[in-house]
Amino acid sequence: MGAHAAELTVSAASSLTNAFNALGPVFEAAHPGDKVQFNYGASGALLQQIAKGAPVDVLASADQDTMDQAQQQRLVNAADRRNFASNSLVVVVPVASAHVPRVLADLGEPAYRRVAIGLPASVPVGRYTQAVLEATGQWAAIEPRMIGANNVRQALDYVARAEVDAGFVYATDAALMPDKVKVAFSVPTRTPILYPVAVLASSPNAALARRFVDFLASAPAQAVLARYGFGKP
């Protein structure tokens, strides 16, 4: 087995960091000798890396748009694409904040001068946020207060350090820092937040990459994802 050992590189959305770090040893235990390493970042940034030739075997993104683009650029095998988890959008504030918004319109009040939002061009949570704010007519009021974040974890950190008055993150991220942030309310999204995964067309370890994709749908992997707050796809 050792002679055939492979090292799998998985590029994954920032919001998957804790869950995938826990999943790695579970996958390796089921595939003795093989190793998996993770590269985390905003889904759009990961796609740009792959398009420029970064050696990656599997892409797990936080939205369908990114994976659609990967498919259009023929970077992923459509036949190996599947959804493996779901999430939800929430507004968080610093845990010590005296101001807690109840609805989106509240974020237009003077108390919320800085609102952390992932950069919509490359960060899925930012795209979900912008879509909701535009649909509810709040984008024009909130965009001038926007502090752009390069990924969802940066948005979370801004709130945790009280550098902003509120922020939009995933429920799974908010759950990581209950001592630093509190959830003000959940934000229904027009598009369900589903996480797709696919094997890269250029993967030199395609067979093992497919096993990792299959593994994410398995009961042990789904149990780990659930432990970190992710829902079923």
C-alpha cells in the first residue's frame, strides 16, 4: 500500500476549515498511507488559483456559482460534482455590544457604522448577503457602511474583535466564537446555501479524489459536518 500512497490536495472554502480539519484524520484512517492536505480560502480566490495552475485534486466551495464557473472553464469533472452540506446566513454582533439589530433595516441606523461583509466578487457569503440586501431594498443604505472581508473568517474576526458593529457570516462560523460574538438573527436567503464538491479534471490522483468526494457523503463524514453545525445537502 505504501508504494501507492498518494497525497491529496483539497481546496476548500474558509467556512469549512474546522470541519475539514476534523475530517482529514478520519479519511486518512480509512485510506492507510494516503495523506490529505487542505488549502483554505474564499471560494472565488481558490478558483483563481486553480485556473492559474495550482496543483489541486478536489474543490469544495461554499456556493454553486463558483463551481458553475469551474465547470464552465472545464476545471472540474461535472460527473464527479455533488452537494455535500448546507448552511445558513446570520447577522452577528460583538458579544458585549449594547446594540443588537432585530431585522435588516436596523443595520441602517446610526449605531451600525461599520458592517463586515465578504467581498461579493470573490466571497460567497458576500454574494448571498448582497442578494438578500438588494432584494429587501437595504443594499443602498448598508453598502456605504460595508467593511469588506476577504473571506468569511475575516468577517467573523472583525466582529469578534469589535472592529465593526455587525457582520454577516454563516451560522457555523458564528458557533465557533460564542464567547466573542452573538447571533442577532438569521437571514433567509433567496438561494439555499449548498456546498458543492468536485474532482479537478487535472487531478493526478483522480481515483483517490473521487473516494474523498464519496467519503463526504458517508455517514461518518456527515456526522462530523453536523457536529460543526452543517446541515445535510
